[in-house]
Amino acid sequence: MKKLNHIWGTALVALLLIISAPNKIFAQPGGYVSNQEFYDELAPYGTWVYDEQYGNVWIPDVDQNFRPYATNGYWAMTEYGNTWVSNYPWGWAAFHYGRWRFDNYYGWEWIPGSEWAPAWVSWRNGGGYYGWAPLEPRISINAYYSNDYYIPDNYWVFAPQQCITYPNIYNYYVPSYRVRTIIQNTTYINNTYVYNNRTYVAGPRRADIERITNRPVRVYNVVNATQPSRITVNNNNINIYRPEVRRDANARPARVVDAAAYRQQNPNQRIASVDNRRGAGYNPSNAARLAQTVRSAAPDTRVVRVNSTVEGRGNINPAANGTRPGRTFTPGNADQQQRGIDRQQAEQQRQGFDQGRQARGHVQQQPEQQPQRQTYDGNRQVRGYQDLQRQQQEQLRQQQDQQRQQQMQQAREQQRQQQDQQRQQQMQQAREQQRQQQEQQRQQQDQQRQQQMQQAREQQRQQQEQQRQQQDQRRQQQMQQAREQQRQQQEQQRQQQDQQRQQQMQQAREQQR
């Protein structure tokens, strides 16, 4: 009997632990959560690293060509100005809260922040291009375009102004080796949007884009989603999760890598990669090594700090509705089904706990009954415990199935992203080859035009020389004719004079005779 009670007690403890386990709490539109949500939601998609200067920073699991506000996303016009629409499942957080910076060892890293924005970037334009670059931490919006704030060249992304509204704008990015030249021929865009005493960097104005592209620009509505998810666009709405975030001093990642310790142990395993043609990026193998270090079943505690389970995601304040414009986004059937499954599992656990508690109370209230009655009650308790076990196993199986489905979906998504990136690279290479061919053709055409112009000038010179020679010949002939006529006239005059003298002399002789 003692053994049976021990088993039953163990089952009750396990059930209490299951019931008391913290559930994820999602913010309603206009509600707020703590910064713990960033740590929990982004952990499956990257590695949290503790930096002595910036605190907990996040290194995403991405491909080697990743650049914030450039890879796997596009710009859309909203009431806030140019808003970055990311296709990453974590894009709602990393591109609308906090800042990005490039670390020479860890590469691109995201520093969490509590204020939402359409995008934390600075803008430039000129020479037919728009350009944007991530704002680093601790840089105010009012200071980003001053002469005191320097943005490294590898932060900038440039694209032709005609393409700024294209969903596939990534196909038109300027190669990194041309960025420095374009920066010298552009100026900052200082347009901002103010709402509720908050200033947002708006980027190029809608009217300017329409004037340059000669096309109308659609303005989307920003709609509040109720839980963390991939940003979606339907009809005229951009559905994005954007709760008010309040900092919690006790918030922390479940596992976090000590940046200095890991760098010291792995001096030659730099995650950052800088290429003059592709710009700043990642070393995939070294990034995988970092991720494996923190996700290991038995992490090295000299490098990885494992924190105790953090409860929930902070209190939600539904009374805070209306803190920012937007409309509520109703989740689809998949989200409703998932929440229904969660409710059913919680209800099954509660019923099992109530049944077990009633059976346990019944045994304690009747200790003097016959042994046969005790055996019956004991068997009933065992059956109740077995039912609990079956329910728990069924719940565990469902959770494992869901995890497998999520992993398969993530794998398919990663494969799709890789294929998209390969297509993008191929298209970019094809465009680069086409551009080079066009450049060669243009140079050849210029050479041909120069040769033709040179030949035409030579022909014209020869014609002018011939005309000059002909004119000289005519002038010489005319002068020769004039001299000949003058000589003949002089000869005639001389002959006349000779005749006159002869006549005079003859007359004189005649008179003398």
C-alpha cells in the first residue's frame, strides 16, 4: 500500500509540475510584454551572445551573404513612411526594434530595443540611386545625418530609384565595390514622421518616388498581429506583431555565449567575413560551430551560461490599447486550431488532476474499510495513474509531432530561401554579365564613332587642301596671264615708240636734204 501511495504521490507531483509550467503569453494589440519575449522567440533562429559593451546581442542563423535590411525583404510605403517587410519569421523583431552593428569577429549582430519603428536605418539619394544603412546602437535619429556620425561603407545598400518599390529589389542592388563612389555623389534624406511624440525615419517621400518612377505608390495600412509570426501582406494591409516592450531587469536568454571567452578559445574561428565584392557577411562553417556550442546537450560552462527557466513573457496590460495606430489582425485557422489543442490538453490535465485528488481524498477518509475495499480503491488509483500516464504520453507525442512538423517546415523554408538566394545570385551574375557586354558594346560603338568622325575630318581636310591648291593654281594662272598681257602691251608701246622715232628721224633727214 505504501508503494502504491508513493507511486500515486509521484504522479501528482509530476501533474502539478505540468500544470504549473509557465505558458506563453502573447500581447494583445496595444498591450505590452517584457524584453524576455525577444530572448525566447529568437533563440530557435540564432545564438545569443553576451557582449561587454552592448549586453545580450543576437547572431542570426543566416547565409553568408546576409545583410540587415537587404536580404529576404523589401520596402513598402505605409503611414509611417518606408517600412521594411521581412520574409524571415523573426523579422517582426530584428528589423523594427533595436539596432544592428557589424562586429569584426561575430559579424552582423542585433542589439534588442524597446521602441518600434518602420525601420531603423538612415537614407541617402542622388545620382539616380536610393541608399540605406542600419543605424548603430546609441545613435539618435536627430544625429544620424550629421557630420559627426560616420557610417561604414559596408553598411550601405544602394539600388536604382526606379526599383525602390519592387518586391524583388534585391535583384537590383549595386555591387559593393561601387558603393564608395555612389556615396560621394549622394546626400542624406532627412525626412521624418512624428506620431505620439515619437519620431520615425521616413525615407524618400511618396511624392518624390512617384515623380521619379512615374508610377503611383501604394500606401499600406499597418495592422497589429496578436502574436509573434512572419510579417504577412494581404489586400492593402501589412500584418505585423509589434507590442509595447517594457524592459525587465530579470529577463535573460536561456543560454548565452560569453563573447570574450568564446573568442579567446576560438581565435581562428571568426564568424565575420568581409569581401570587397559582396561586402560584409558570414563564414557559414564558423557560424554553425558557434550555434552548435550553445545548443549542445552538455554545453561548455566556461563559454556558455545556462540560465534558469524564465517565467512567461511579462505582464500584459490590455488597458494600454490605442498607444499606436493600427488595426487588429485576426489569426488564421491554423492559429485557432493550435490554441484549441492547447486548451484541450490543459483541460485534460486539469480533469486528471481532479480525479486523482478525489480518489486520494476518498482513500484518506476511509482508512478503516475492509482490505478488499482498499484493494479495489488501490486498483482504481493505479488505473487513474495509468490514464494520466497515457494522457501525458499522448500529449508528449502530439508535441513531438508538432516539433517535427515545425522542423520540416523550417527545413523547407530554409531550402526555399537557399533556392531563392541561388536564383538571385544567378540573376545577379547574369545581369552583371549583360552589363559588361553592354559596356563592351558601348565602348566598341564609341570607338567606331570616333573612327568615323576622324575619317570624316580627314576627308574634309583633304577636300579643303585640294580646293586651296586649285585656288592657288587659278591665282598663279591669272597672275601669269596678267603679266603676259602687260608685257605684250609694253612691247606694243615700245614698237610704237620705235616707229615714231624712225618716222621722226626720217622726217628730219628729209628736211635736211
